[in-house]
Amino acid sequence: MPVIHISAERQVIMEKKLHRSISDRKIAGVCGGLAEYFNIDPTVVRVIWALLSLFAGSGVLAYIIVALIMPEG
């Protein structure tokens, strides 16, 4: 968990929250939100998601479910 020091007496702890991306979205922001959460390039998440969709077959359905469940950030 990252900690930002404001002064010697106070600390503000920033929590990572999983949310759909507002700034980095192609369809609903799911892959952009996952990339922000895991601190990786969104293109990597999109390629992995596309490969899983092609080979596993349930990626599109999973994307729709996650887009409906994950809050927009």
C-alpha cells in the first residue's frame, strides 16, 4: 500500500480501488481500470483479454458482466 508523507507528523495512505477508467477507455473502461489497478500498460491488458476471448470463448460475456459490476472511477 503506497504511503505519501505530507509532514513529519501526518501520513496520508492512498488505497488502490478497482474501477473502470474514465480517461483510458475504448469501450467501457474495464481494461483501462484493470491496468491502472495493477500498474501496467493498458494495451497489455487488452491483448490478454482478447486472447482469452478467442481461446476461452467467454471473454465477451465476462467483459459485459465486469462492465456492469465495476464502478466507474
